[in-house]
Amino acid sequence: MSETTAPETVDALLPEVAALIIEALNLEMGPEEIDADAPLFGEGLGLDSIDVLEIALVISKRYGFQLRSDDADNKRIFASLRALTAHVASQRTK
């Protein structure tokens, strides 16, 4: 991810990515209820590795790029909704 994405672009995309996560995982909450800066795993949203696979699949289908399980940056990419959205904004082809 060599190019950076404008914070405004990330902020505009946050609700869409949050909605994708909610839909993929059948969560009973609204996109605005996910704290953009809270951890997605553990004490934050409480997701696990199976959830990551589900999220990666819907992101790939929606935005036209692959999130690979062997990517060394996955911990950073999936750190929070904001981090994931920034990655999507910089990589998307759709």
C-alpha cells in the first residue's frame, strides 16, 4: 500500500464497510454502532478468525481485490474499522 488515501475518502467509506461487516456476520446492530477506531478483535467488536474470512470474502466481491490470509499486514489491516476501510480505499478496483 504505497499510496495514502485522504482521510475524507476513508470517512465517507466507513459506513459502507461497516454495513458490509454487519451483513456478512449477521450482526444485530447498525453501521453507526461500530466504533471506527475500536479493535475489531478481542475487546472491541469481538471478532474471530472465521469472521475475518467472511469479511475478506465480502470485501473481495464488493471491491475487486483479494485480502490474503498470508498477508503480513493483516494485523494492521484488520486492527479497526478505520484501518480496514483505509486499506479498502487504497486497494479497491470497483
